[in-house]
Amino acid sequence: MIHKGVKPDNKAYTCLIHGYCSSGQGKEVVRMLKEMSAHGHHPDVVTCSSLLDYHCKNGRCTEARKIFDYMIEKGTKPNVTAYNTLLNGYATKGALSDMHGLLDLMAGNDISPDHYTVNTVLWAYAKGDMIDEAMHIFDQMRQQGLSLNEVSYGAIIDALCKFGRVDEAMLKFNQMINEGVTPGIVVFSSLVYGLCTVGKWDKAEELFSEMLSQGIHPDATFFTRIMHNLCNGGRVTEAQSLVDLMSGKFSEAQELYLNMIKSGMQLDIYTYNIILNGLCKNSCVDEAFKIFQSLCSKGFQLHILTFTIMIDALLKSGRKEDAMDMFTAISTHGLVPDVMTYGLMIENLIKEGLLEESDNLYLAMEKSGCTPNSCMLNALVRRLLHQGEVMRVGAYLSKIDEMNFSLEASTTSLLISVFSREEYQHQMMSLPKKYHFLVDAKKRGLFQRNWILNCVETSLCDP
DNA sequence: TTGTAACCAT
């Protein structure tokens, strides 16, 4: 066009800018803008919105704001879409004060918010854990008759579920149905997740069935949210309940996610870790192993946790050779074992009676720069006690003391029960000094429950 | 000639 001597007009520039924005060619956008301005053209409100969106999507709200202010300076009045775009940029970043400032400006310029505006603000609050503010916006929307879609309901329901306010979330769910808004996967996903985490298994299952009967299939997010609980080590009882739930009441879920994998649904390593762990914990190690191998053959980038999950499962199902192979394969995937991986392997060597090897692996771990944690050292002490290897316990107890860790309750009680046995009495002195009271206690016949609890509290757990 | 949104994270 230019070569033929035709001067591009506003329309031509605008068209090009939109193209460059949507294909992410920022440099070209800037070049076009400069050229445009040099020819005396100015982008209109729609083009500016494209630019705003372009910058916001790349996390550059400050840049976006410059364009917004430039727009006003040049006399181009931002419309509701322009405001919404920038508001969304702020909301995504969690820049709530900037968002509030822009809302004030919007009100000052008599631009009425639409359902995009309110949803964006509602989402920003939900994301920022400002649940009551979100609820307030939600009620305002309803009062003002602004359209409430699945998105609006989804945002509020999810936020309520995250905070365990599942009863309120269920009220919103019923409300949306009464208003003729059809819940989709997001709403079901949030509610089933929420119900599971508060232990309302029956209700969760009921809702899951309802979801399936409506032809809504669980997606990766759904499984991630539900199965996340399987890995939630800190809440053993709830995790166990979920294992039961998944293997029993949620048998449809198991089938469905296997089908999903077969149908080529894209899952990331995060989801795979959870699925592999879920399968392993439900005695489906073979199935998990197959998935693991297919991931390897596809060249999928694995995480050390993927190996740890598999090694744990293989060891627990007695496949020690496979576990060993997997441990040695870690480095060929460009990964290094972490404290959990080493812990499992060392514990297994102790279990096998290969004490030299276990010591060597422990040293290798330290040499590799991997620091033992409290959980691992406690597990090793317990394993040694279980195997009757009391002479080796002292070294690990010393490490626990050196690193200012505490004995876990299960370790303490095992220690007491093992050393109260006659056969181990004479080995008590191999323990660090602070544990010698166990001998005195035995001699004085003080092994009453309260006394032990007192010792545990004052001496062991709080050194 | 053209523009705007959400849920999971070992």
C-alpha cells in the first residue's frame, strides 16, 4: 500500500494493530502506533481497548494504565468495555486498590457498570479471600437486576466452598436453579469439592451423580480438586475417607478419569501426580505403573514427586526391584531425589536388613546436599525400632536433637514401648543422655500413662 | 476494522 503511494488511513492502522495485538507482536504494535501518530491518526476507543487488553494479559497493568490515561488526554472517552478491560487486569493481579480507584473514576465519569464490571469485581474479591465483600456485590447485583449467569454464581459458590461455607454455597446453588441458571462443571466441581472437604460424603456423591445424569463430565480440574485431598498428608483421617470415597462411592469417577486419559485429554504433571497417587492408594498400582510408563515413553516432563509416588507404591506392594530401578532412573530424567525419595529408599533398606546400605544411602543423601527433615528422621527411628535395631536408633535421635526437631507422638510411644522391654534395657545407654530417663522410669515402676504423657510433653516434644 | 471475565496447584 505504502509502496504504491497510498496512505494508510485510520481503518488500515487499526486493523493492523488488532492483528498484532491478537498475535502477541508487541513491537509491531508500538511501531504501528508511532507511525499512526506521525500521520496524525489516533486510535479509537475500540483499538485502545485492544491495547489495554494486550498489556493486561501480559501482566503489564502500568503500561495499560498509561494507554488509558493517554486515551483520556486525547479526548477519547473510555467506554464501559475499556474500563472493564483494565479492571480485569487489576483483578487478575489482585491490585484491589487500583481497581477501587478505577471504579471511582468510572462512577465520576458516569459510566454505568455492566455485568462484566460487576463479575470482575466480584471475582477479584473472591480471589482475594474477601468473601463477604463478594457476597455484598452479589446481592447488589441481584437487587439491581443485573444478569447473573453461571459465572457469577460459580465465583461466589467457589469462594464459599473454599472457606468451608458449604451450606451457604448450597443455598446459592438452589437459588441459581430456581432462577433458571444452569449449573455447569465449575459449579459442580466447587460444590463436590466443598462437600468432600467438610466430610459430607453422601451429599457429595448425590451431587456427583446429579452432575453425571445431566451429562456433565468431570474435567481435569474436577479431578484435581477432588483428588488433591488424597495427597493431603496433613489431614490423614479426611484423606483416608476420601480414598474410601474414591474407591467406593466414587467408582464412577475412577472409570471416568481412566476414560479421559484414553481419550487423550491433556493433563499436566500436577494432575498426573494426583491421579497416580490416587490410583496407588486405591491398590491400582499396575494401572498407575502403566500410566507412568506411557508418560515416560511420550517424553512427558516428570517431577521428582512422580517418582516418589511410584517408588512408594512399588515398595508397599512388594515390588522392590521395580522400585530400585525407578530410583536409579531418576537421574536419567534430569531429576534429583528429594528428602521424601531418600526417606522411602533408606527406610526400605532398613526393612530389608541392609543396614550398611541404608547408612551409605543416608551419607549419599547428605553429600548430595539434601537435608533430612523431621518427618524423615522420625520415620527412620520408628523403622529401626520396629526392626529391633535399637543400637542404631541413637544416631538418628541425636540428629533430631541437633537439628532442633521434635519426636512425633508415634515415635515417642514406640520408643517407650520398645525400651520398656527387658531385652532392650541394657541397650538404653546407647541412646543420647536425655533419653536415659526411660531406664529410671522403668526402675521406679513409673510407667503410668500420666507420667509418660508428662515426659512426652516436657522432655521429649519440647526439648 | 476492531475490544472485555472465573474454578484445581503435590
